[in-house]
Amino acid sequence: MSINLDTLKKFMKEKEYTYEHIAKSLRCSKTFVWQIVNGERRLTYENALLIARVFNLKPDDLFYLTYLNNADVKKKIVNVDKYKKNL
């Protein structure tokens, strides 16, 4: 599942953080960070945690709304809600 990372991009722009800045904090390549930010690489929970720490935030502050707005996730939420009504 790929997700839209607009919130992360917004925070990067506000703080004027480059891919290189985040990469140094994560001790990885800026290409790796670029791939995450642009949806070319899957965002793991560990990476979400590390990226959020760069901004002194929790992962949910950066990624939760993006996750909820994903169409696949919306379908799953609807299915869970339907199941709960049938209990």
C-alpha cells in the first residue's frame, strides 16, 4: 500500500528540512529518504518513528491522517463498522 505523504512534505517545507538533513538524522542516504517521501519505498513503523523524532513529533502527528485518507484503509474501516453493527 502506498500512501500520500503530504503532511511530511508540509513539515519539511515549514522547517526547511532537506532530504539530506533527515538522512543525516536517520543515518541513511538522502536517496532513501527521497524514496520514502515520494512513495517509492514503503514506510515502516520504525522509519515513521525515526522521521517523526526529527521533527520532535509522534508518528501519528505526521502520518495518521494520511493513513486514514487512504482508500484501502477507508474500505477496511467501513467493513469493521459493518461487522460491529452485526454483533
